Amino acid sequence: MNYIAKKGVLKRVCLSILILFSLHHAGFSQAQNIPVNFRVDNLICEYKVNPIAVDVANPRLSWKLITPDRNIQQTAYEIRVGSNAVSLTKGKDILWTSGKVLSDQSVLVYYGGTMLQSRQKCYWQVRVWNNKNQVTPWSMVNFWKMGLLKPEDWTAKWIQNNYQSDTTGGPSPMFRKTFKLDHKIRAAHLYITAHGVFEAQINGKRVGNDYFTPGWTSYNKRIQYQVYDVTSMLQKGDNATGVTIGDGWYRGYTYNRKKNVYGKKLALLYQLEVVYTNGKRQLITSDKSWKVAYGPIRSSSFFDGEVYDSRKEKPGWTTPAFRDLTWDTVKTDETIKDNLIATAGPTVKKHEKFLPLKVFTTPEGDRVVDFGQNLVGWVQFKLKANAGDTMKLFHAEVLDQKGNFYTKNLRTAKQEITYVFKDDSVETFEPHFTFQGFRFLKVVGYKGPLDSTNLAAYAVYSDMAQTGHFSTSNPLINQLQHNIQWGQKGNFIDIPTDCPQRDERMGWTGDAQAFCRTATFNMDVAGFFTKWLKDLSADQHKDGAVPYVVPNVLDSVSAAASGWSDVATIAPWNIYLAYGDRQVLQQQYESMKAWVGYIQQHSRNYLWDTGNHFGDWLFYAGTNYEDGAALTDKNLIAQAFYAHSTQLLINAAKILGKNEDVQKYTQLLVNVKQAFQSEYVTPNGRMISGTQTSYVLALNFDLLPVNLRLSAAKRLVHNIEDYDEHITTGFLGTPYICHVLSRFGYTDIAYDLLMKESYPSWLYPVKNGATTIWERWDGIKPDKSFEDPEMNSFNHYAYGAIGDWMYRVIAGINTDESGPGFHKIIIAPHPGGKLTSAQAELETMYGKVKSAWSIDNGIFTLDVIVPPNTSAQIVLPAVTDQITESGLDINTEKEITGIQKVGDNEQLYVGSGTYHFVYTLKTYGKAN
Ligand code: RAM
């Protein structure tokens, strides 16, 4: 650590000690009776801990109550905000205080003070009161810092290469600048973005640990900038900085090898703002004084990989001593008028590391490394060769039937790293502006040993905290859950992609809507989807049509497909349910309405039967005529999603208090359902497509008259039995099939589907060694040959949508819609499928929710955690006799209320706390 860095750390340590001391002091003097076991923690602003780039007028603050006691509700809160951490804890120099607000809201509370200015840093803390007349001490102090709110805040100019040719697939330009800082530095922040993807350095060190910044947005309309606190990277005196830029999404290859989608020229916008201890400010900005050159990255591309010639490295190029006399000048481009926005969602970061499981030679003689997991990221190597030697690394998801390296399913994507060694020392390398989807690595041009000392694979994905855990007594189901999570990791790379390996990697809306709710159970995706949905609105057509992919890189007619475009209503609703985020509904409301409006415009007599639709994509096609029954009429599907989107729009309108819209769309929905029934359902309730998907959609979206629903559910079950309990649905039916079965009392059949190991089923890929979710039910066919390489991804999350049912039904963790974001929780586990145990945990905005059950000799045990400031309805299944909770008869416990028998189940209500229920289980379904 250099001297400056040390000083920075020292300063922060001193500040923390000061804050801690004053906190302690404040806690002491306020009240002696403050309970030590009741406090507030996990303060976040706009879903982030201490964000430094907030650009919303009224940031939202959330906190968690921490207490081991039962039945704790927040009754009031008080927030205070100040511009100085130490004064804040003394109650001085307060910018805004909420005062004591009688409210149980602890999630997404709006800052209500005066208008915030660009760069303003706000420290905040909170204390809360509870229903036991207790008050917490003031919480720890956290902060948020505002970004650059107005275009005038940017004095930096966009700069580009001046003379050198600069085209897609060419070398990455490196921009550099040296500068002097005259005084002691108090704080320094770098505001930076690029056309392309950038990697910045200051004084020889990488800035931050993000990848593929500025991230992918609808660049023509919104482009993110990142902010880094670089105080410790700078020094009084001479400094240097440099930024390398790759093609990225801006002008790199996309679908059908289309390039330059957003523009032809890479560009940089760089604004380093230094504040000295004497209060003076100095700016170092991108302008004509910068220099540019090409270096070792000869080309970089998401699809194709990277070519790196280490002989062309420029050692020390971001240190002040480097001589750049031969470098070119740059030009500024003042015509660029981007809409710059702060980065609200998570950035892409490096995560898990995998070491080689084995290194082997294939029958075709290739040297291949198996990392044991189909992952998305890259390989880092530390190898030694001769100067000028060229090594190539190829990436594949699978080996073929004979055990050979298989890349046909990548289509034109090369996924290839070319590395030229500079000398005979050990060279450490990982690529910069590319990612690969792979489990297997083929090494060509390097003869030395390959092992875990010199090779490692890194998973790279959006930095979402893992919030969910799910496991059972069945290892195959656990592997399925693993595969679902890895499907999510590999395809949440700044945007939700369909696949991460072939020449596609786009934000296919159908896939995203199918998987969205499951995603909310595995990871914190609030920020991720909030950002992407803004791009959806940005790219939505004037007439309301939602593109097939977002950001839209396809042509203007590639829009408005049922089950795809409906992500416009489905995703905001799911985010609202999972996080209680009303604002996302507000933000997306016009977009939701416009999408329903588009369908209205294209319907006749409330029937939408025109346009191009993908239908129940990749349903079980079968091999003979009989199996054709799995094909669902595309217009039937369109009508079903028309109703669903209208329903979600009504839901949103209700939440937002838009009563006129509620009335208007409620009437519309009646007509849409009516049209569905008269067009696609016989008077006796038979659907014109007798498929699983058609019954599933009709039942899940409440499209059938009430008197026909039970018989329709039976028809669905018969259909499943006709297929020997196999699933035949595609992308659109799959997310709902088990939910529909459970809702109509057929959880046992849902378990049959889930536990099926032969094709088509969820466990068929698992039995075939899958470590991610496949695009098709039979990516590898029962005879071990591959499906059509034109469309055969082994990392495609859509079918992973079953994860939602696993959390919500098997473990039984759900949010009550009247208390979204798990403010009101439902715990309703459903044993079955010969499982002897299942457990799930979910870190919600209020804290951890847990439901873990096990069956031992007919004794059912359920462990539940209900976080503070929430309550739960618990539904205990198949009860025969007395239920105990932590050893006591539940009827004797004051904290357990509303005990009621509903059929075989026992329903009850609890407040927050930890509960342990035990009773004898009645035989449950046919599976047990
Ligand atoms: C393919 C992908 C994607 C799907 C579209 C319709 O390109 O499989 O997942 O949404 O088609």
C-alpha cells in the first residue's frame, strides 16, 4: 500500500472510531432502558449500501429491524439526514428529519427533505419504535451521494481517436493523460462512461472491479455513467490515468452479425473531480490534451473473444513517468448529446472461481480442460512459453457423443482467446471485453502442463446478492435448483439474456418474463429489473408495441409478440410483489398501459388474432402425429396473455389509485375473457387446443367460467397422464403448470411432473449431467445425439421457471399480495414427491424468511422464521392430531392466533420470530 492509500485508510478508520464513539455516547445518554436486543441495521438507499451515484430526486431508504423477540412490529420511525457524519450523531446540522412518523413502513421510505444537489453527500440514520414500547438507539450512520444531475455538471468532452482507423473487430484504443495535483487531497471521484466498454486505470492500478461498464442500455436514449471514489489512488504531485475501450454492445457484433448498432466510433467521457483539503476543487477531464494509441488488445468481441498480443503491451502507460511522445492526439466530439444517467442497477463483477476438474485428451486429439460447471465468464491463466508463441483457447459447453469438443451450437460465435507471449517469464492473463459460455476449454499451441496452479475459470455476472436458498432430501432436485441458479448467473449480465454463448445473447423478452419471478427468489434483482424496464420503456414503440428484445437491436417490425411483449406488465408486477416496490409500477405504468393499448388497437371485437407470435416456444414436439397434441394455437395464447396483461394493468392501477383506469380496464377484461371463451372454449369447457399449455393458461389467468374450471383442471390432468406424466409445455406454459395443478388440488401430479426423470422433464437434463438449464427439453436427445445446433443452448433459463413453484409451493414461502414484498408472509409447505425434507430461505427487504420441513416416521416438523415487522399466515398441511410449537400446544400460546381448521390443514397467524411446529402427518397425497 502506498503512503497516500495508507493515509486514506487511516482517515476512514479515525472517522469510524469517531462515529462509533459518538453513537455509543448518544445511545447511553438518551435512555438507560434501551433494549440491547432491539436495533436497526442494514441501511440501504435505492437498494444499495452507501451508493455514490444517486440521480433520483427523492431517494428511498430502507432498513431492517433486528431482534430475537417474537411479534415485533415497527410502530414508528424517525430518520435524520445531515451533511456531516459526526454532527449527525449529535443531532446537529440536520438537513432533514422525518420527525417521529407513526408508520410500520421500513422499506423504501422516501427522503422528504429539500432538493438535493449534484454531488451532495447525505449521511443518514434511523431509529424505530415497536409495539412493545421499545425504541432502538439511533442506527449506524450510512450515506448516499448524489450523482451529476444536470447536463451542465459535465465539463468533460467526449473524445475519440483522431487519425487512426477504428473499426469493429479492430484493436482497442488506449486513452491517456498525465496531470499534477497541487495540494493535499480530501476526496476524489471519477465520473466516467464510454461508447463501447471501458476499463480505467489511475497510477498503474485498475479503477474499481466492474466489468463491461457502462453496461448495456438503450444507448441512443440513455447511457449510464459510473462513479468511483478514487481518493486513495491519487497523490499530491504527478499522476497519470488511462482508459482502454472495447467494442462491447455499442458497436460490436450482435444478432446476425449486425454491427455498429449504436454508432461506429468508440468514445470516452471522463471527469475526475478532486477536492483538496483546503476546499479547492480541480477537474481532470477528457479533452484535446489526451493522447491515444493501440496496444495489446488487437480485437475484442463478446461473441468472438479477444486477441491479445502481449508484445504490444505498454508497461507503465498509466504512470506519470511513461513517455507518450509517439502517441496520437485525440479529437473531441461536441455533437454527442447523450442522455447520461447514473448507474442504478448492479454492475457486472467477477464471482466464483473454478479450478480444472480434469485435463484430458479427446478422441480427436484435443487437449481439453473440464471446469465441471457450465459457466459464463472467462479463463485466467498463468503460463510460461517462448516469446512470440501463440496460444489459442476455445470454449465449449459440452462434449459430443464420442467425447470430442463440441462448438457447433455456438453458431458463428467464436468464443476464442488468442494470446501471444511476450517473453519466457510466467505471464498472467485474463480477457477484458468479452465473456464466454463454457464448461470445457480446448488449449491449442501450448504444450506445457495445465493444472489448477495455472488455470482458473471465473464466473462473471451482475452483482446481485444471493437472497434465496432451496434444498430438499432429493439430490436430483437440488441439482435442478443449482442449474436454475447458474442459468440465472450466466444470463444476468447487465441485462437478462436468452443465452450467453452463441451469436445471440440478447434481452429476449419472453424468456425474461417466464423466469422473472423465479429470479426474485434466488437473487436480489430489484435494481437489475428496474434498470432494464426503463430500457423497455425507452425502446417501446410509439404505438405501444414492445420489441422482441430489449435493448432493441433488431429491426422495427420485430415487436409485439404475445408472451414476449407481456414482460412489460409481468416484470413490474413481479418486482412489486417481491420487493413491495410501488415506484416500479409508477415508473412502468404508461408502458404497461401502452402495451395493452397496442393489443386493443389490433383486436377486433376484443379478439386479438393477428400478428406474429412465437407461441408456446419449444414445447414438446414429439415424433409422431399423436404427440402433435402439444401444439397450442398461437392466437389462443395471444388472447390469454391479452387478458393477463389487462389484469396486471388493473392491479397496478388499483395500487396507484387510478380509479378510472381500474373501471375502464375491468370492463375491457370482461370482454376479453368473453371473446376468449366464445372463440376457444366449447360450452362444456373443452379447449380448441387440447394441450397442457392451453388449459394451464386458461386456468392460471382465470379465463374460464367458474363452473368449468374443475373439469378443465381434470382435463389437464388427463392430458398429463396421456403423456405418462411428462411435461409437454414450452416457454409460456411451463412457468404456471405446477401452480395450476396445486391450485386445483393436484399437487401430487405436479410432483409427478417434477420428479419425472425421462424426457421431456426437468430432471432429464439433470440425469444427463446438466449443470445449467437447457434451452430445449432434449438438448441432448435420449440417443445422446444433439438437437439442431442452430438452436441448442445449454444455458437458457426459461424452463428454470419451475424454481418459483419450488420456493412457493414445496417450501411454501410466499408473499400475500395485500402485503407485498413479504410484509405479509404466507408459509404453506406442501410435502410430496417422496421428499423427506425441504427447506428454503429468502432474504427479504425485512430480513430472513425461512420455511424448513421434514418428515420422520410420520412426524412432521416445520421450522419457520418470520422477520421483524412482518407477520405470517402459516398453513400446516395434513394435520391429524395436536400440534406443538417449541414443545407447547399451539392453543396455549398467546402469540399464535386465528387457529382454524381448513380441510385437512390447520391455519394460524403469527408475528415475527422463530417457530418450531411438530405433529403427526396424515398421509399426504399419493406421493407419500
Ligand atoms: C431464440 C431464443 C430465445 C427465444 C426466441 C424466440 O432466439 O431461443 O430464447 O425467446 O428465439
